[in-house]
Amino acid sequence: MMTRMQEDGAGVAIADDNRRLFDAEAAARLRRVIGRLARAMNPSAATEDLTPTQASVLGVVVAHGRVRVSVVAELEGLNPTMVSRVLGRLEDLGLLHRVPDAEDQRAVLAVATAAGREKNDRIREARVTALLDVVDGLPVTTVETLAAALPALEEFTDVLRGVTPPRSV
């Protein structure tokens, strides 16, 4: 397995330090925690009669306003056929509609309806409330650690998805 090196004249040392600080066991633990956290958020979609994938796709469409179907597929890490099916179901439910892209008639845009935006708001609110309820029961030091870890988790996610290159050290 290849590791990504950061160029600063000591790339090998950085990779070695990173692997010393965050080894295969830590990576496995992070993967398990992320999976459990994602699954713990699934009931918020179910209370709105959506699958987790439908809720996630709806959230992307709402966040972007008017978004190409190909962009939704890329952002969600789903194949275009699957995204098309999910968007079709959301359209059947009256949560969005698809329109031709005025700039490129071959492309299709997804646009949330008012009902879609409202449903997305309810799902987001339920998820935030669920997380805050858990935070309320944690020790202050744990909450401080979680809050401090957010920028690192955001960067980690962006690099993992290929959205941004890793920052130099």
C-alpha cells in the first residue's frame, strides 16, 4: 500500500511519524466509529420515510440549490444509475424535480422543492438534536476533545474524498 507523502524536504519522515501516531489499528477504529456514527443517524431519515441514501442525496440537492446529477453522483460516491433512481424516487415523492441545464441541454439539474427543503430541514434538525442530546451527557473534557477534533476530521474527509490536497506540515 502506498502512502501519500507531503513535500517539505522530509516527506519520508512525515509519513513515518504519521504512521507511528496513527497506525493500522487506529485506522480500523476510526472506520468502525464512523460506520457506527453514520448508522446511528439513520433513524432520522427513517422518521421522514426516506432511506439514508435518499436523505443524503436530498441534503446534497438542498445544499447546492441547483446541482447537476453528475455532481450529486460524485459528491455521494454513487454510480450515476443509482443516483438517477434515487432522484426519481425523490421526484415521485415531490421533494425535488429535474430540469435541463440551460447551459448544456445534455445535462440535467436536480432542484429541491419547498417540500424537499422542509423535509431536509426536519432531518437535519433531528440529527443535530440527537447529537446534542448525546453531547449533553458527556464529560466536559470529552466535549472539548470532540470540538477540537472537528477541523482535523473535516480535513481528513476532504483529503479522503479528493476534494483538497493535504496541507503541508
